[in-house]
Amino acid sequence: MAESQKNEPDAPLWVTLDNNIQAMSYKSIRVNFKNISKRASIKKPVNPHSFRHLAVTNWILDGLNEQEIKHRCWLVPRISTDVTYLC
């Protein structure tokens, strides 16, 4: 990733490793997770969504309130999403 993109809030989190350095699609990330988990002999489902659930669960255990969790999950405050669903 270019040095100028490191501090940009809209820069992608997951990027390709080729010379074009583009944002990876959700499908590409999911396939990579699946392949890595298979090589590591992990039996449980491993995908980006399961990492989201794990993060939210840890934030709840750390004592964050619902508004802080929604902010970290990039949820718009007007959306009535129950934090319980995210866990």
C-alpha cells in the first residue's frame, strides 16, 4: 500500500498483492479465509462475518456500550440493529 494511503480513512483494509493494489472483494477474502483454514485444519467456519461476531463479542465483554459498538461496526445510528444479533 502506498505510504499516502495509510492514513486515509476510506482506504481499503484488505488489498490485492499484485502491482495494481486494489481492494479485495468479499468473495476473494472469503475464499482466502477458507483456503487458509483448510491448510490449518480448522474445523469451524472461518469467514469475515465470524471475525465480526468475535470482535463484537469481545467488545461487549470489555464493557463497551451499544453506541460504541455500533460506531466500531460502522453502523449508522439511525439503524435499529440489536447488538445481540451481531453476537
